Amino acid sequence: MNNILDVPGWLKSTDYTGPVGLTVKCYIKPDKVGEYKVLMKEHLEETLKEPGVLRFRVNSDYESGNIFWLVEEWESPAALLTHLSTSWFQDQYLVRSKPMSQQVSQRALYKINN
């Protein structure tokens, strides 16, 4: 899964209705780290208002100051799909973060076992 836009395919087609997680490793241009932190603070505040969000965290890499880990947990694939479709995510996060990205992010989408 090399692109966040690949995620909705599974979210739309799965019969699974339990909780899901998404972890994203973001590589940010060193001169854009401050700007990215501001964006992520806004993104965190907006996302935590959404129905179905169980956890949304932004963590700094232990080794590199320009790598960040987004750890998200959602009640269901439908809740995550709704998040990825919001105007905030589409018009703010994706548009504003793209010029800050140093390389393609790595992503993991998974079922959460209770």
C-alpha cells in the first residue's frame, strides 16, 4: 500500500466491521518540520472531533527529527473511510502536507484484535 488513496478500496470492499488501525510513517523535509508540526496539531484537533475515532496520535521518530509516525485507531472501516473523505483531510491535510513531504510515506492498515 504505497498511497493513502489505496486504503479506501479495502475499506469499501471488506465485510469486516470491527476496529481498524492505520499507522503512517511520514518523511518530512528538514526545513518543513516546524510547519508540519503546526499542521499536525490542527489535524489532531480536527480528527479527534470525528465520530468513530478511538485514537489519533502523532509521534516523533526516536532517531530522526524529520520522521513522524501517525497512529490511528477507528471503530470500523466505515469510520476510517469517512475520515479520509472529510473536507478537512482532502482540502487541508493532503493539500498542505504534500509540499512538506520528503518522500512517499509508508503505511500499514490492520484489523485491531480485542
